[in-house]
Amino acid sequence: MDAKQTAKKILDKSYVGTMATVEAGKPFSRYMTFFNDGFTLYTATSKKTDKVDELENNPNTHILIGYDGEGFGDAFLEIAGTVTISDEEGLKEKIWNDAMKPWFEGPDDPNLVILKVTPTAMRLMNKKGEEPQDISLS
């Protein structure tokens, strides 16, 4: 399996990762749940969160996703990207699942927004001790 196929497999089976934004020139990371369509990532959040304010000021993000926690050799992805914030109803319907109920009333909740992450760079890391591998996004 080549690096691009491995990256796609990681995105298809991994849902929880860390997402960093920039606040006052410094990074701030938090765990997020991600959904993917190819190499594009989506995550739900409230428009009242600090991360939305941070992304409005600086749309750059850095994501780590895929580490299984089994030890050395676990492959994961480092993803640099830009974020757009969407309250488009069709996208909210597409991303909605019942696990979001503790935070939102439903896909029509006015505070629900979807963060769309468009990767600008992606690297496959720690694959059985191999050197990091850049993933072609074209």
C-alpha cells in the first residue's frame, strides 16, 4: 500500500484527532471528531466557541489524526490546512449524527456550524519506523 492509500485508509477509520488553531500568535489544540470526504475533513462545532473566533481571524489549522495508541510504529497523519466555516443546511444534515445530541438540538440547531478543512499539506508519519512521507493532494 502506498502512502496515499495508507493516508486514505487512516482517514476512513479514524475519527478523533487534535486540531490546532492560532490565538494571539500562539497555537491552541483540542480534540475534535472528524468526518472525511476523500482528503477533505469536516468537524462540527458551536459558532459560540473560541475556535470559531480564532479561525475567523486566521483560517490555518494543523491536525494530527490516526494514532492508535498501540506504541511505536503506529501510522498517523499530520495535516496542514485552511478552514472555512459553514452553516449550510445540506452540509449540516450530511455531517449530523446522534452522537452530537449532547451539544446540539439537531442539524437545524442555529449554533451548529461545520468546519471544512481543505488540506494544503499532508504527511504520513511513523509508519513502522519509516521516514515521514509527503502525500500528494493532486
